[in-house]
Amino acid sequence: MRIHTALTRLVGVEHPVVQTGMGWVAGARLVSATANAGGLGILASATMTIDELATAIAKVKSTTDRPFGVNLRADAADAGDRVELMIREGVKVASFALAPKPELIARLKNAGCVVIPSVGAAKHARKVAGWGADAVIVQGGEGGGHTGPVPTTLLLPSVLDALSGTEIPVVAAGGFFDGRGLAAALSYGAAGVAMGTRFLLTSDSSVPDAVKQRYLQAALDGTVVSTRVDGIPHRVLRTGLVENLENGSRIKGFTAAVVNAAKFKKMSQMSWAAMIRDGMTMRHGKDLTWSQLLMAANTPMLLKAGLVDGNTNAGVLASGQVAGIIDDLPSCAALIEEIVSEAIKHLQAANSLID
């Protein structure tokens, strides 16, 4: 038995399960495994150069003929070039952490690409719907990385109500890890679930094994929403580094941010002019102070140190609260099959309560 929803019909995937575009985590290997398992895998392009993105897309296409997506920064200086690359390569889905402008949405849709922005409030959902978005992902405060204060159980129904009367599928994110969550999301009226930390903690994830074990050791209170990482609320695992950031001097944090900004410039092959232009766009879009913007330059290298280099003493580990309840590392195939089977069981059990 299978679960068919507006999401599976829109994108052409077998199961209403999305693997989110996590920086440094969602590479070709994880995306291919998710796609081959019948879910929607999304490449994280923000931590890739455009050449690296082209290579990653080619790798995914060489290992699966199923739909997959790419996550983009709508405010990036080279967003247009990345969109052109996606269109040329026939990528099925474009996902965005920040809302893309109507012109960019139209450009993608005219090329046959499905546009799915992530939103954190009902008003944002209404806005991107009016701009032509095909679906939205709504992440509650339980989610990892940049997150808001409203839990999924309240944010999801508020967005569903805001989009009532439209045909736009809503995908729920933040706090999902098993079939019970999928069944609950579908019962709310969502068309599927999106998961980050759960896919990070699979055997197909390229995150170092020692780092995965650090996630598995976390308790339910093992994460914290910190503004000391990059000036914006960011849910991460409680590590020694995070505790030092939380309790340390802001001046030291700013100094480290400058050093890491220089490292990111070299790694990303961006010019200072492009980085400053991106920063000014980000500052305007998120209403950041200059000090917050400086701290934001910290993030890519801090995440790389933990998620790629495996240095939990010098890196930051973005994490949803679900890390505190996950205790295994299944393959993507086994994970998705179990989630769907369990969801069907719970939906059938709920249906049996109706007389």
C-alpha cells in the first residue's frame, strides 16, 4: 500500500517524504539514496560553488532517474546562474530558504520546474502563494538550523488555514522522524513531511560516524536555540563550543567571524564584492544589524568543521530536537519504507475509531 497526496502527484515521487537541503550534508550521495527510495531528495547548493553544484547534479542524475531538487539562496549574487544550470539539467524541484521573487518563480515554472519555498509564518505562505509558488514547506520551532519560536503543532494549522481554498500543498517540517509524525501531519491536512536531522542520521549520510554518534547521544534537551552562532536564532546541539559561544565574549565571536569569513571567501571562490553584496541583501531581507551580519559569516565554516571535518570541538552541529529520540542509523530505503508503513498503520487505526 502507498500514500498518495498532492505532493506526490505534483513532484512525481512515490512517497510524501522530503529530505531537506542541509548545508554540507545533503550532497549527491544522500539525495540519490533518498530519490531511489521513493522520497524527494534536495541538494544543498548554498555551501557549493556553481561548479560543485553542476558536478553534484550530474552525480545524482547518473545514479537515479527519479525526481530530485536543489535548494537555492534566492538572495545569492549568482542565483540566476544557478537557476539556469538547474533548467539546463532538468532538475524537477527548486526549494528556497528565503522567498524567491515573482520573476524568479515565473522563470523556473516556465521551464517546468516545481517551486517550493520554505516559510515560517502564515503571512509568508500567503505571499509566496500569491507569487506563484507551487507548494510550501513550513518548519516549526523544533527544527534544526535557523528556526522560529512557534512549534509545528501551531504553525502548521495556521499555514493550512491561510492557504485554505487554494490547491497549494503544504509540507510539514520540524519534529518529524517516524510514521506517527507523517500520519499526524496528514491528519492536520499536510501533503507530506520534510526531515533534516532524521536523514542526517542514516547510513547514506556522508557525515562522519563519530559525529553521528554525538547526535545519537543527545537527550531531548540536548539542543539549544542560540543567537551566538550567527546572530539569528539557530537550533544546534549543545556542545562545548556552543556553550563557550553562549557564555563567551561577543568581541571574540566577532573576531572569529572575520577570520571565518575570509576562509569562506577562499573556499567559495567568491569575491569580497560579491560577499558584501550578498550580505547587504541578507541584511535587508532579514532586518539584521551589521554585527549580526558579521556573525553570519561565521556559519558556513563552523558547520563545515563539525559536519564535514568531524571536529565537534571546533564546529557547530545544527540539529532538530528529534536527535534526542533517534537511536539508529538506517539506510534511506529502510527509513522511508518504515515511515510509510507505520503511517499507514496509524491512519488505519484512527479510521477504525469512526463508527
